[in-house]
Amino acid sequence: QQQVKQSPQSLIVQKGGISIINCAYENTAFDYFPWYQQFPGKGPALLIAIRPDVSEKKEGRFTISFNKSAKQFSLHIMDSQPGDSATYFCAARGQSSGSARQLTFGSGTQLTVLP
Amino acid sequence: DTGVTQSPTHLIKTRGQQVTLRCSPISGHKSVSWYQQVLGQGPQFIFQYYEKEERGRGNFPDRFSARQFPNYSSELNVNALLLGDSALYLCASSLDPGAGGEKLFFGSGTQLSVL
């Protein structure tokens, strides 16, 4: 129930195209859904995040769409650029043992944007 | 402001040895979390510390331990290393686990190789 399933595993998009990455979860107690971008040799960096009471959030070229009833959320990257080539992780925040809130990450999507 | 700093960046150990990884959070951040990222997978929660107290623990054996110091820096210790402990160990800091604490800022990690 703590799993977050992410697809696709890899994605190749032409420059200027739209990249779409999907995630699904089971635990209805998750209350915060961030997306992270990770470049080789670096730690994940927060890209954009959404709470379940909102269906969509847009920041620049990045949009999260959230479907609470389906327990699914997705990241859309508009006008994809070669500099967007990275690994993207969805995550969901839930309760760990003790009083901590922990992030459960998806398995990642390797995005390649061709010039 | 400097980001989250981790040391060392790379480490090679042999099976059965012990290792200590270090993390300094962003100035003003009082919460530190540790995550393990195995190659090709998303980060997995190990511990969260806030105000020097353990607030949460993930599904890791007792060979993993951590502590947080009065200056909010943290150490992760792993005893009796196994080949499967080879991974990127990420430290993340946040303001506090409560309001606003959901924004985690990750360091670049320590790459541990166990031979």
C-alpha cells in the first residue's frame, strides 16, 4: 500500500514536444505529491508539487495533473528542451513509523529530449 | 546559502566493515532525513531526525543507525556491510517536519561501493 508506481521507465521526445510521465498510488493517506528531477551525479531536486485537494498545478513549462478518484497523477513538460533530459521521480508523502512523514518514491523515468 | 553538503562523495568498503556518512543541512533547517538510492531505483526512506531526536525509521535493519548533533548536522552509520548496501546515500534537509516541512532539499549524496 506504500508503493508508488511510475511509468514509463524511459521516454524519448523531440525538442519542442510534450513529455508525459504517469504515477499511481494506493494509499489514500498520502497527502502531498512532489516531482523531483535528478541529473547524473546529483541528488534529486524538487520540481513541482501538488496537494490532493487541487486537480492541476502549473509552474512554467511544468504541470501536474491530479486525479484523486483514480489515485493517479502525472507530470507534463511542455516545449521539452534538451536541458530537460534527466531522470524524473514522482513521490508521495505519508506516515512513517513514529511521527515522521516520509516520501515514497516511484522508480523513475529516464527522459531524453532530442535536439 | 549553501545547499545540503555530504561527505565523503565516494567511498569503497569491503563486506563486514563499518561506514559513517556525514551531512550538513541547509542553514536554518532543523530536520534531516536519510534515503538510500540503489542504481536504477527511486530513493528509499531510512531515517528522519528533528531536533536531535529520531522521528521516523524506514524498513531497514538495525545495522543502520543515525544521529543528529546540536548544530543539526547528522551522521548515518552502517555496520557489517553487505554487498547489497552498495548505493547512493542521500541526505535531505527541511525546515521542520510540520508546516512547510514537506519541501525536502537533497544533497548530492555519498556513493558507497561494497566489495
